[in-house]
Amino acid sequence: MTATPPDFDSRFFRSALGRFATGVTVITTETAQDPKPVGLTISSFNSVSLDPPMILWTLSKKASSLAHFLQTRRYVVHVLAAPQLSLAKRFAQGPQAERFKGLALARAPGGTLMLDAAECAAWFECYNLTQHDAGDHTIFIGQVERCHRNFGQPLVYHAGDFDLTPSTEPLSG
């Protein structure tokens, strides 16, 4: 059995997908040789498994940073907080060197390059477990080795733009 062709175009599909609100992340790593920071804004982030702890995210096959993420052993996913809108926009486009210009950087406990941004809603240091080919994107599955969380409002992407969520308190401890 095979799938039937879609009865909609890609613009309509993108608009329909935009009805689903997602969090906003910046993912960082380093180039393999002559280490330089690499990072980008991603909203296609989700949990996969609690045991072992795993997450996933996707990257367009047209992305200039794809080769770096395919080769890296580890990366950090930063879940952005509402006040970090400018950071989300900064990592969404432009040359890699400009994205990091003037930003404080740090190392996650396992040594992976990360943003020195204490106000992030959460961060996940991940082992680059596997990648899967999926249409015009690559799916990355990361095994989470370390993570941290805060209780600030997360930044949200919805209907093609950034938005805020209404609650500042977690539902449970």
C-alpha cells in the first residue's frame, strides 16, 4: 500500500502546520576541525523517550550547517525563554560568525559548547545518537546526557511568528 498524493500545495501545508504552537530552541555545536561555533534556531524539537532520555529535532537538507551537525558527536539544545526573542532571530539567519559575535559562550558539564545564557527555559546536552533521512529534512535523535531547567516563560513559535505563553509557573514540581 502506498500513500496518495497530497490534495494541497506546500504553502497551504506550511500554514496548516503553523497552527501548532512549538517552543523555540537554539542548537549549538562546534566544527570538527579547527573548532568554531555553529548554531541555529530550530522549532522542530520534541521528546522521544524518557528511558533512556532522548529528544529529536529536524534540519533542512539545504541548511549550510547540516554537514557540521551530521559529523558532530554532541550538541546542546537551548530552549529559549520569552525574553530571548532577539537571540532566536539572531540564530535564524546570517553567517555563523555573526551569530556568535559578542555572545558569551560556556561549556556544558560534558564539555559541549553552549551559550552562556542562564535565562534559557531549559537546555539539553546530547550525544548525537542517530540521524534519519526524511524528505527534505534530516531527523536528529539525541540521547540526553545532561539537562537543566528554569521556570521562566518559554518563547513560542505559532502561525509563522514568535509568541508568548500565558503561564509563568510549572504545572508540577
